[in-house]
Amino acid sequence: MSAQRKDLAGAERLMRQAATLMPASPSAHRNLGMVLFAQDKLDEAQQVLTLAKALASVANNKEKKKRKE
């Protein structure tokens, strides 16, 4: 196993923790998805990145609603 792969495995653990601690955070999920993608875990990366996109959309809609108030 290369040092880079080992670093990605550590990054994955940290990003999973971040996504668990901040389940509504688009950036936490996006970062996890990118780490998964870098490890060729493409199916899981796609699922996580799709969730990140949905969370970002929800956050953007909330921000727009606040501005109108």
C-alpha cells in the first residue's frame, strides 16, 4: 500500500466523522465524496456527492427565504 493510499484512508475516516457529526453540512459530504472518488470508490462517491448537492440546494433555498423576509 502506498503512502498516498494510506493518507487517503485516514482522510476517509476523518471525513466520515465530519459527515456524521455534521449531517446537514454539504461541504462535509462533498469532502467525503471527493476522498472516496480519489480511492476509486466510485459508486459510494456518487451517492455521497449526490447527497452533498441536495444538502447544498436545501441550504441555498433557506438562505433565499431568509433574504425575502
